[in-house]
Amino acid sequence: MRTILLTNDDGVTRPGLWALYEELTRLGEVVVVAPESARSATGMSITLHKPLRVKKILVKGRRAYSCSGTPSDCVIIALRTILKNTRPALVVSGINEGNNVSLQAVYGSGTVAAAVRAALMGIPAAAFSLAFRENTPVNPSWLRRAMPIAAKRSAEIVERLLEMNLPRGVDYLNVNFPPDVGPDTPVKITRAARTRYEEVVEERRDPRFKKYYWLHGRLHELEPGTDAYEVLAAGNISITPMKVDASVTDPVASEMLARVFAAVQE
Amino acid sequence: MRTILLTNDDGVTRPGLWALYEELTRLGEVVVVAPESARSATGMSITLHKPLRVKKILVKGRRAYSCSGTPSDCVIIALRTILKNTRPALVVSGINEGNNVSLQAVYGSGTVAAAVRAALMGIPAAAFSLAFRENTPVNPSWLRRAMPIAAKRSAEIVERLLEMNLPRGVDYLNVNFPPDVGPDTPVKITRAARTRYEEVVEERRDPRFKKYYWLHGRLHELEPGTDAYEVLAAGNISITPMKVDASVTDPVASEMLARVFAAVQE
């Protein structure tokens, strides 16, 4: 029976992970190895300077491994120690509470980082995230309702992924669900938006009249065809095919740079 | 006079930043905005949940802005607040103490993250890192000797960058110096190695006989043409042209995925 490794960055007890677990058990043996608590925005960090602990735990009667490290650590520990002689067919990360659209997510999100780590270790992977409604406090009852639907739609995607190979040059998929995801929400193949937000810096004064700054973002006008537009503006499911290698190997660019920087050596 | 924004992830007082500063002042007005202390492996994190402080400080008589956030925060604060109406010609990050070769660095390094952030905000950028000797404790006197040489070679590269536009499709450069960098060390245009290390998990027992794990890495055999090989094995200077967009826009891949996942909607 094939094995699916499941992780996340919100923590091993979160509903998004277990909604996905329920659906994925129909497709294979699901092994859960996830951070013991929230590790959002830890990116690709690996814990090298302190030892890691792994605990076997039960979450509502279901077995899981809880790890003191980051999502990236979880993938390494799972592939090298827990699964040892079993190569998983797929590494699945999510479902994240909140969207992971745009390149900001690709470089910053722990959910996506787990997929990148798996891809670097040669295993196909998919990251799943559920967008919240913009400018609305998160409503736990909405989360309980939306996560199982997002999980069903995730499992449909995973089922097809298990039947095929990713296209040449694609290492992992970054999947985002709109807040109102339903059984019939269309799926779009997208590209990553460069940014979702224009960075804004707000200057304030503390009670002692010293300056401090808050960073936040002002939503850009979103471009059709990008993950940000399809999920946040059009309300579709976005699948963005991703590769891990962002170096430019175009020979024209390389030769131009070689010509320019050859001069550095004179 | 053109402006160069200089930042790093080791902290505003580190010798790598100031060695670079000394060389870059000959090429333009250098504005230093850097983290108040080491922010290694913070990747692309942005500080949204707490306010940021920025201090004007003097480091050996030279003016700098010290920021309580990450390298990515520093770039945002600099471009939006400190430089306000001045668009820098280039954002320079470094010189990092330790190499930033391979895709692991691209996703995890704070030094590279500053360049990615600048590129996302539309400013060309370059990240500079000096590799340490493998398996040797860092020797401060070596650092004091090697940094000024790496800084001279960095300035030669920056000088050419200021005279040209980056080739189409290239957003920033990731530059690494070998530990023995000298005035005549050759420059190679490379691609990023996928990984430098094979991830190793070592299992140990604590004094109470409970298991714990250390993560470390075993050096791969390095592939010629990659940044890791050129810097660590061949002893050359590596310049890797990078783009920020890692989504796959190849129409063949997109159409294949659209065909497969269209079925999800039935």
C-alpha cells in the first residue's frame, strides 16, 4: 500500500491537518509528522543548533508524530528516520489556515517550505492552503465548516497526483482554496503573483514620543491568471505548478554575464 | 549621485558589512540599514505582529540605521521610509559570514532574502557571501584578512552592475567567495546546486534514556557548474543569476495539468 506523508505548519493538532487526514486515508497509508505547535513563517529553516524531540501522540484517537522542529525538519526526520525504508508516494502539507498565494508565500511560508524540502529530497509534493475572508476576524465555526470541504477537494487533487507523474520541470504544486470553496468551485492552473500587497510602513510615536513603525500591506490590483487573483478576487481554486530551482540557466543571460564579469578578472 | 542601499543578516556592526561599505563609498552614496543583531535563517519573514524600531547609530564613526526587524524588514523600511524619494540604483546584501550556495540558501538565507525582497520591490540586487573553510573553526584573524579582499572583489562586481542592466529575466545575483579568495581568483557564472548536503539524522539518548535527534549534513559529491562546486571544490568566485519567480509557466505543463485537473470539476 502506498504511503503519504502529511505535515503542516500550524501544528499537529490543527483541524486543517486532520480534515485532510480523514480524506487521504482512503488513498493510502497516511503518516502524520508535524510541528508540536505553530511554526508559521519559519520558511525553510532547519534546526541545527539544538536537538530535536519526536513524540508519538494520539490526536482524537489517531496516531501522529509530533516534532519540536520546523515543517522542514519534520520532512527530514520523517524521510530519514520514521519512514526509513518506505519512500512515500507523495508529501502533502496543509491545510494551512490562511492563503499562501504569491511569491511572498513561496519564500516565506512554512506550509510551502515542507513541499520545497520534499522536492529537494526527490519526492513529489503538494501544499494546500485555505484563504480567509479579507479583513474579517477568523470565525471558528466557518473554519470547521470550510476545512472539510477544502479537504475533499484536496483529496480529489491528490488522487490524480498519485495516478500521474508531475509534468517535466514541475517539482511540487501550490494549491489555494478560496474562503467560499464548495463542491463545484472551478480549478484554475495559475502562475504565482509577484506580490499580493504593496508594502506600507506606518510611522507612529510611543507615549515617550519615540518613533516606531508598523509594517502592513495594501492589496494590489490583482492580475488575472495569478494565484492571488483566482483565489482572492475570482473565488476559484488555484493550482500553481512550481519548481524549486530559481537560478537562471538561459545561455543568453549566462554568456552576457560571463562577458561582463570576465573583465573583473583582468 | 547614485544611492546604494546596504544591508546584511549578521547584524549592523559586523566586519563583512563595513568592509563592503568602505569599498562601495567610492561608487555612490551608501545608506546602511541593517538588523541590530544576527538574523540568520530568518528567510523572507516580515515582522507584522510587533512594531519595529529604527535607530540612527554610529559604527566606528560611520552612520548607519539599526533596525529591530529582519533583513527583509530592513529593505522595506529603507525603501519606504528612510530613502523615501530616492530610488537606490542597487540593493547590496552582505558580506555574509559563511557561504550561501545551493537552493537551500536561496530559500533559507536572510542575506539572499534581502535581495529577493528588493527584487520583488523592483530594485536590482546582489547578495554577497564568504565561504568558511569546511570543518574548521572560524578564525577571527582569517576573517579580518579575507573580508577586505572579498569586499574589493564585490565592489568590482557592483561597479559593473551599476553600468549595465541585468539580463532580461534576471532579478538579482547571488555571489559567493571561496575561503581563499584573492585578487586574481577567477569568476564563474554558475547555476544553484539543488543541495549541498545529504540530510543526516543522528539518533541519541539523553541521560534519562529518552531519544533525541541531531540534524546535520554530509557533503554531496558536487556537480561542476554549480555554485557549490565552483566555490567549495574549485575555489572560484561564483555569480549565480537568479529570478524570484519559481512558478512554472511552460504552456505544455500548464495544459497537461489543466487537462488532468479539469476532471476534478466533474
